[in-house]
Amino acid sequence: MHPLTPLSLILPVLASAIPDPQTTELTPLPLVIWHGLGDDFQRDGLKEISALAEQTNPGTYVHVIHLGDTASSDRQASFLGNVTEQIEQVCAQLAADNILRTAPAVNGLGFSQGGQFLRGYIERCNAPPVRNLVTFGSQHNGIAEFQECQWSDLVCRGAEALLRAGRWSAFVQARLVPAQYFRDPADLDAYLDHSNFLADINNERPAKNASYRENLRRLNRFAMFMFEDDTVVHPKESAWFAEVEAASGAVVPLRERAIYKDDWLGLKTLDEQGKLDFRTVPGNHMQLSEETMTAVFKEYFGPVEVDFHAEAGDRPVLVDQSVY
């Protein structure tokens, strides 16, 4: 017969095994936004989106990615620049932000081309890590046609002049942003040989990057919104990673493509776990209502439980660590 253990020795052990309710609390994660082509970080629309995010989930810290210190330079960078270098710049930008780098994770919101660029950030560095990613009208499977410029848009006209020099030239692929996610299904050999950005982050080349798949499959949720009446992005189904056959116009859904079946990016894994959402939103490209955005902020960017009980100097952690 074993002697009874004194109660004075048992109680401290039990106490240490019970979570301290004072160390955890529900709090919204910081939100990182990457805007689209022709936009800039100082636009009123982005300021309104940021304010709505904080209004919906009070306490949300919002960081709008910028690739220039002024509105004009940031807008120009959405047309002209090397996307690979731009993502490296954003990796450094987010890692240097005192609030973002000390957060347990962040949420990501990508508008149009900013969606595939944020996905590129997740695949290539993901520090701080993204928990939930939401994209609107993004060209995840590229574009097969270039958006026409407005006659008054001099920067866009300059980009068009570069295109005339040859979309697959090293010069254009290193300088014209939309060319770096151009993907013509009828010209895949040239795309795979020369694409500076999309062919790489979509893991379409024979040599697969395992870290891209591992980083993306760690997402808690990945929601892809397609605009029902999108006349700007060709094809609009690119928002869902779908392929559109040039000759017939037939749409090949993501789940029927090799990128999904062979899980090049971890999308199949996310889908099987119920973490991949295919959504639609009414209207043309980037026609977003306050009602839509409020619903998205509530569903994907609401407060999560964070454990603040850590050693001095450590960052807080999410209570649910299943995605990290």
C-alpha cells in the first residue's frame, strides 16, 4: 500500500496544470492589406476599408502595404517593378513593423493583383505568419489578356509600350508588373520558360518548391472571392485558380487541374480540411459594398484567443496552434 501524498504537494501541481484565465483573451489580429493595380496606399477607399476593419473588430491594427513613400511612387510601383524584388521588400517591411513582428500572427486581405502578391509573401517568407487570407478578384491563375488603359493614364500607357517590346523578354518580365502574372494557356511553354513570378509561386515548373506548399497549407482559412460580372480580369475565373481553354472558352475548375490533384501548393490539403472557400460577390471588378466587407471582417478577421503568458521577450501565441 502506497502512502498518501500530502495535499500540500498535490495542490501546486494541479494549479500549474490549469490554464490561468488571466493570461488569455480574445483579440483581433493585425490586418495586412495589399492593394491592386493603379491604386496607392493613401487612397480614400483604402482608408475607409481600414476604418471599417477597426470599427467591425475594435482594436484591429491595419497595415497597408506600400512600395513607395508617396502616393504617386506607390501607384507607379503597381505598374512598374520586379514583383520578386517587391515581395522581398514587403517581407522586410512587415518584419520591421514593431506591432506586426511581435503579433502571434496576422490576417491578410488582397485586392486584385495584391491577392496573388500576398500569397507570394506567404509562400516565400511568411514572417509574421498569415492566419487567414482573403482575396478579391485576384489573378491566382494569371491573366490571358491585358487590361486596357484609360487615355489619360500615362503610367499605364508607358506599361503598354513595354509590352510592345515583347511580353516574354527578360526586360519586360523584370519591369512590367502585369506581365509577370500573364499566362496564356495556348502558350504555356513560353510562360514556363520566361515567367518571372506566377509560374514560380504556382509551382508549375518541374522542380517543385516544397516550402511553398508547406507555408500555404498552414493557413487557417483561404477565401477566394470572384466578381460575378468582372469585365476587367480575363478570365475572371482566375480568382478561383480555374483554367479557361482559349479555343473553346471552357472553364476547367481548380479541383480538376494538376495543381490541385497533385497538391503543388497545398490547396487540396486546405480544401479537404474545409479551409478553402470559393465565394462570389456581385458586380464588376472591385465593386465592393460596405455590407460585403463588414461580413468578411466578421467571418474571417474576428477576434481569436491569444495566450499572453510567455517568458519575458517572447511574443504571445495563438491558443489554437493547429495551423502553426
